[in-house]
Amino acid sequence: MIYLDNAATTGVRRTVLEAMWPYLTEEFGNPSSQHELGQRAASALANARERVSAVLGCRAAEVTFTSGGTESDNLAVKGVALAAPRGRHLVASAIEHEAVLESCAHLRREHGFAVDLAPVTSDALVRAADVAGLLRPDTTLVSVMYANNEVGTVQQVALIAEEAHRVGAVMHTDAVQAAGWLSLDVGALGVDALSVSGHKLGAPKGIGALYLRRGTRVEPVLHGGGQERGRRSGTENVAGAVGLAVALGLAEAARADRAAASTLLRDGFIARVLARVPGARLTGHPLDRLPGNASFCFPGLSGEAVLLELERRGVVCSSGSACAAGRDEPSHVLLALGLDGPTAQTAVRFTLSTETTGVELEAAADALSESVASLGALSTG
Ligand code: PLP
């Protein structure tokens, strides 16, 4: 199988699992317990927090472990909105993950917040000026993702953060897809909150983290025993936190080389697909995109049908965002780029990992052109 769906999820790396293993077996203590077993778990958790904070360039106390990207986004958006007495206005981009968009929708429905969504260009860039145009003196939070999960476009987060701060709003970025590919240095990004998720980079599903700049007020979403400095109750996932720390550290150490190598492979793959599949269109920004993302529309064909044909030929990828899979509606991201509904339904996303080779990508391009040929000619109009 050629696995080109790494933006959906990845397998746990062996080194990550080995680091986690003791905390799943003999070192199984609860970090809140006073006895030594518990205290050893507490110190493993503290060490994991340090290691995550080293990658983010922040203080350990600014890192809250969560159950993943969805929870981090919920805590950032709902937590900051409900804690901040500044006002009841939120700004997000139209192409955010559902975890952000639905949190905003919840705040609008249940708490009377006004929500404005910033438009994007046809290649999925959020313009800082467009965000600036939506800001109000009572804007509480601006949430713009670092890189898009469907089309891979990378946003100018630092410029947008500057605009958000001009009106005193908190700036959150969803870095779930950027992690492992781009620098997560929160100082350089200028953000007050940043979400990451373990399973996109070789840690298990069910662990994530939220950076919250010191002094940023947040109302917890989960109430209970007051773990994670009261921000996120629930017995800590010690093994998961250790796994996330190791995976983030490994990814960060290899990041620059990995990004350069994958960019070359990705561009070769994109060029091959555009040359061999008549009518194929790249979606997302041609340059400002994640090194591991190659996404296309194949007008006239069904993305789902292309996916099935590819899988028959041993290539696994995705027809849009994994979270939207199984639903029939066209992706809100592709619609926001200005694609019409039928064209949006033709989308196919290929996402690479560090392990992806040029040989695999050549085989995938061959499989794609065979798949498309077997489904009939594309309409180029
Ligand atoms: N944000 C983005 C951009 C994502 O791509 C995803 C998952 O696909 C999430 C958030 C949700 O993360 P998790 O699966 O860890 O809940």
C-alpha cells in the first residue's frame, strides 16, 4: 500500500511507542497521587511539558495537554471567548477546521457572540487586511489556522496576529497540520494560543496540546479535579504526553531537511499529475503550501470514484478532509475558494510523510492517470 493520507493520521513511531511504554505498564501511576509511583508519573509529565515547550519556544507552564486538536481548538475558542469580558465578537477564517468553526457557531447560538468569517483568496490565503477589516473594539478572539488541512495553504499568521493585537484581541492559530513541517515558535508567530495534535506526527490519537500565553484568561471546557492548572480536568494521559513530546522533538530536529526534501518530491508529483491528467487543477497556493500536501480537483469526475480506483491500485489518499469524509456536502474549504459545488466534489488530497519516497510518488501518479483514464475523459471546460 502507498499511504498518502498522512494529513488524516499517521502510525505511532517506534521510538515514540518505546518512550511511552513504561508509562503504560510498570510506571502507571496517577500524577496526582502522593506516593512515589504517582510522583514518578508527575515528573514524566513535567518532563514532557518541558520538551513540548522547547519546541514551541514557550514556558512549560504555558502548555496544557488535551485529548487532541479538536479539544485544543475548543478550549482555545470557547475558553478564551467565555473568559474574556472584552466583548462578544469573534473572527475566524472561512476555511478553519470544524473544531474552530463549530465552537464559534456554538458561542453564537448559546452565548450571543457575533462571528465574522474572513474570506480567502482562490488559493486559500487569508489576507491580513481582510481580517483587519472585520476587527472591532469588542473583538475577543481571532482564530486563523497556520496551514489548511485540505489544500495545504500556509497563512501569514504573524501579520494577522499583529492586526488582532492592534484591537487587543487574543490570537489563536490551529497548528495541527503545520506541526512537523513548519516552525512552531510562538514568539515568531506572535500568537497567544496554538493547537497541536499528536496523531498527525507519529504520536497516538487522543493526545494534543494547547499553548496559552501567560496571562491569557481561559474558562475551562472540562470541569472536575482541576488538573492542568485548572484548565483541563481529568487524569492526565501521561504516556500520551510523553509520546507527543518525543514525536514533536523528533519532528522538530528533522524539520528543515524534511521540509526541503518533501517540497521537492511534492513539486515533482504535482508536475507529473498536471502533465498526465488532462483537466487536473491544483487546489491551494502553488508556493505557500505545506511541503507534504498535493491536492487537486478533477472536474467532471467524482473525487470518491477516483479514490476507489486509486485504492484498487494500492494508493490510499483522501477526497477532502477526513473529518468530512462520509458526508455528501462539498467541503466548506473548497467552496470558500470559490469552487462550485460539483467541482468541489471532485477533490482528491495526497499527503506525504517523511517516509514517502519518489518511487512511491511516481507509482501514485501512474495509478492516478490510470484511474482517471478508466473513469472516462475529464471535462476541461
Ligand atoms: N485542526 C486541523 C487543521 C485538523 O486537520 C484536525 C484533524 O484533522 C483537527 C484540528 C482535529 O484534530 P484531532 O483529530 O486531534 O481532534
